[in-house]
Amino acid sequence: MIAKIEELLRRVEDFRPKAEAEIEEFRIKLLGKKGEITALMDQFRTVAPEMKRELGQKINTLKSAALDRINSLKEEISAASAAGGGTDDLTRPGTNDYPGSRHPISIVRNEMVEIFARLGYTVADGPEIEDDWHVFSALNFPEDHPARDMQDTFFIEKNPDILLRTHTSSIQVRVMETQKPPIRVICPGRVFRNEAISSRSHCIFHQVEGLYIDRNVSFADLKQSLLYFAKKMFGEDSKIRLRPSFFPFTEPSAEMDVSCNLCGGKGCNVCKGTGWLEILGCGMVDPNVLEACGIDSNEYTGFAFGMGIERIAMLKFGVRDIRLFFENDVRFLRQFAPAL
């Protein structure tokens, strides 16, 4: 046994690894569950009592020397690698590095901002934690009005009501309160609603809302602006249609559909055979909203619109399930990375 201890001690002292993987392999060979030093410790139980003191000291010395040597070598290789010492194991398999990219929601958001910038719109921003005035009251949502039930809300405080904004219309209110017409802004951002409808099983999504206020702004201006957006986002062959609807902050109001870009308007399972897909709500800004924000409704008119970025991204990229945008599955996200 003494000869074996001395042999192992020489091997520890003479060990010269080239990579950290060799150190770990050496450690397991000596100190693992089936390692040679571990086996010596098991044999130590059968040693004659008069030999135990001497052999015990030698085994402990061997074990300490092995641990010290292993730790020292790991530190040396780590330091050399950090300093560019060229100690990397060139025999190890290579790794595939995938190029990064923007999230598809960011890609579509930036494209929407760029399209409206060509029409003279600037980007406005605002807080995600808002008060009742900017989210509801200034937008012609009277207290206890049934329209508030359409937006199940996350309240943070009561009296005064502080909540997570349910739409980026609150940014429009802040712009109207601080700027004089003409106003031409888009308001992208994250919004929060307690919703679980169709495939949307989350409480966070993203919107882009637009606002244009000036003298003699008409519904025809609104229609032409949205037609321009649809053609630039989905292709020059895209068509739109407007259907009457209701929103407290616009009058008249409409829902806008765009011709299905997946089937070319012929009808498919995505558009449910209609050839049309709803993408946004819009309308002329209600005079009550203008007056609440300090703008003379007898002198100025305007229009507003709002759309979900996820909906636009689904149509643009042919994504069938909105949850894919939130699951962070790299197999999905890699599809939007630039090609090598």
C-alpha cells in the first residue's frame, strides 16, 4: 500500500494538463467514487492496527496534495485563458453561435413608426402607471359608464384611482394638454388588461395609437391615412373597409378591416372565409375630449386610431397563435434573425 501511495503522489506532482477538461478527468480518476485514492481509503479499514497511524497520515497527505494540485491547476488555466494565453482545448467540439435579432414585436413597431413618420407623425411617450383622468375621464368615459366594463383594469390604488394604463390613449391626452394644435403624433407602448379571449391568455400586449388635430381635418383624411398605412405594411394590393362602431372618445367611430394578405381576399380559415381581417378602431375625436384637454372644438377637429401590434405582426408574418410572441421560444425567435 505504501508503494501505491508513493506512486500516486508522483503522478500528482508530474501531472501537466493542457485543458480544464483533463483536470476534471484526473480528479474523478483519483477522488471519484471509484477513484484510486478512494479505493486506498476503503482498503485502510483492513490494515493492521499498528500500521494505521503511519498509513493514515500518508493517505491524508496524498489526498491533500491531490486536491491542492487540482485547484492550483484550475486557477492557472483560468488565469491563462482570461489573459489570452492560448490554453483553450482545440480538440473540443465547436459551438454554433446564432445571430441575434430584434423581437418580432419590435420589428413591426419600428416599421409602423417609420410608415407614419413619412406622413409627418412624431412619436410620443407616457407613463405605464396612470391616473383615472388620463385613462378614462378625459376620454369621455364618465364614472360608472358601461364602456369602462370593456376594459377590465388593474388598479394599484383607490381614491384617487391609480392603475396600469389599458390603452395608449392616455398619452394622447397628455399631448393635447401640453401642446397646441396642429398635433400629429403616434403613441406606441405596452398596455395592460385582464383579458382571456380566444388565443390571448395574457394580460399584457402592445398598441400603436395615432392622433391628428388641426383645422378642417375630416373623415376623408382619416381614411386616406389608414389606406396608405395598409398598403405600406401589407402590400400595395391591400384594400380596406370601414364599419360603423362605437368608442366613447370618437364620434363617428369605425372598425377598420384590411383584405386578408394570406389568401389575397379570396377567403381562408384565418379570415373565416370573409377575405377581411379586423386590425384597428378609429374615428373623429369627440368634441368633449377636445374640450376636456383645453382645445377649442369649434376651431379644431381631429381623428384618432389605435391598433394592437401583435395583431399586425400576426398578419405580417403569418403567425397563428399570439402566445408565441410571449413564450420566448428560441426556435420561434430565430426565424427573425438575419440570414447568415
